[in-house]
Amino acid sequence: MFPRRLLAAWLAGARGGSLLALLANQCRFVTGLRVRRAQQIAQLYGRLYSERSRRVLLGRLWRRLHGRPGHASALMAAFAGVFVWDEERIQEEELQRSINEMKRLEEMSNMFQSSGVQHHPPEPKAQTERNEDSEGKEQPWEMVMDKKHFKLWRRPITGTHLYQYRVFGTYTDVTPRQFFNVQLDTEYRKKWDALVIKLEVIERDVVSGSEVLHWVTHFPYPMYSRDYVYVRRYSVDQENNMMVLVSRAVEHPSVPESPEFVRVRSYESQMVIRPHKSFDENGFDYLLTYSDNPQTVFPRYCVSWMVSSGMPDFLEKLHMATLKAKNMEIKVKDYISAKPLEMSSEAKATSQSSERKNEGSCGPAQIEYA
């Protein structure tokens, strides 16, 4: 009898649209319990085993599970409290794919300009060619915005209500070096981007230069703020006059999901910059490819409208922040000089020696914490 009365009272309280609120509160409560339980398990392992012992244990388990379907290695990494760089670091191939896309657009643009047909890069794959997704199906790019120095395309991501976006743009009043450095400087980002709640580097990889970041950002009211945990890597090719920055979402044991934010688990971004002349002279083209799943209940057209309008706004904020840093001489870290494209021979030898040493002890490569 009591359960029936309780159910009736619960249903009565759900009138007027509060049912969804009750369900949301219940989900957040359960999620919070699971997060706290995972943290307690991690703390227990931290007390029972030293850091080196955890790494050795994880290395052995990862080697046994490597190549099997599923995410067993990631789960074991979470329990051991370490991040497996061998699995998650951004590889050279990922950087090169982004650079190749930029080169392809440039080649097509030059071809059309020489023939006098058009004077700007055509749509990716020109809407007559198709890109294949992981399931082998082809998806066309669709033009969303076409301005003189800013062009935006999108294409549907198969099996979801989301789109992948691509921007080709040009700036002539700032240098590529300034624009690139402002993107990478997390401390300056907190000053010019009012949406940032938190942005910090969690861990760095001494082998590839990749780094893991935790980013918390405001979302439009009444939605919860979103947080991202992602790995990024940048490269500067002085010889070929090209810059590239690649980012994608990862899981990291030191940043468990919080009930205060909605975790965005699907996120990718690739930015390629081609100077018109040099890194220190005004003028460059850029290609930005972007996708994420913001975990909203809005239909596809609403999400598409928010992203399509928000992306130009963000890029203009980035541009204005670069201008401000240039005109007011705000100190921004010079990432181009701080990190060359390739490791020196001495660094490579040290890295290889370290890897061989760790393989002999059945543990993953040593890592440096930020």
C-alpha cells in the first residue's frame, strides 16, 4: 500500500513538466555515487601500491589486453590511476592528414584561379566528391556560409544528429605566429574568453609533446556547463611554411566526471595555418575542421544553428585577442620557438633508451607531470 501511495505522490509531483527534472536529479545522484566510488577505489590503489608499482602492473595488464576488442585497457588504466600515452598520444599521421587536407584545398584553389572559374577555395570535395566514414558510407559537404574571407561547410556524421564542420578563412592584419600562440596560451585564453570557467594542462608527454587539458566552459542558460578532457599536439614546419594543431577527447584518471558539469566525450579539432609569406609577416590562410557532441536534447537543426553561428563568433574573438596582444604587446608564450617540429637526435636517443628500459621492466614509458 505504501509503495502505491509513494508512486502516486511521485507522479502527482511530476505534473507541470517536473518529471524530467526529477529524472535528471536522480541521474545526477547515481552518477555522483559512481564517481565517488571510482575515486575511492583509485585512492585505495594509491595507498596499497607505489606509483612505480602501479605503472608496472598496468604495463603487464595492458600488454595482455592489447589487441582485444573493447576498452579494457582504458579501464585498467583508470583503476591503476595512470594515463596510457602509448594509446592516446596524437601521432605524426594525424598531423600529416590535416596538413594534406590543407595542401589539397590549396591545389584546387590554384587550379580554379588559373582557369578564372573562381577566386576562392572550392568546397571540400567540391560537393561532387565524397568522404567516406568509418562504415564505408559517403557523406557530402554542404556550404553553410560563403563570405570573402570566411567560408563554412558542414556534413552529417552518420548515425547521429550531429554535423562535422569545416572553415577556410584568411586574416591579413596579424601574423601567423601571433595567431598560433594565442590559441595555445591557456593563461591568456582565460582573459579573453569569458566563457572559460577552467582551463589547465593536466599532463604532458615528453616523447611526442602531446599534452592533456581539462577545459570547463559555460553553456547558454539554463543548460549545465560542459567540460572537456582532451589531448592536443602542435607542430611547426619551418621548411614547408606550415603550422598544425590537432585535438581530440580522451579519458584521464585524474579528471573524473563531475556532477556539476556535463562531460563532452566526443570532440575533435584540427587547425592548419599557412602563412602568406613568413611566420612573422601579416597574412595567412587557415583551415579548421571541428566536431563535438555537446550532449543536448535539441534537434539537429538547433545544434547546427548554434554551432554555425558560434564558430564565426569564436574565431572573431580569437582574432581580436590576437590583435590586442599585438597592439598592446601583451606577453604571450612563443610556442614556435619553445618546441621545434622534430626532436633533436639527442632527445630521440634519450627517448628510445627510456622506452627500451621501460619495456625491460614491463612498465609504460616514464611521463612528466605538469
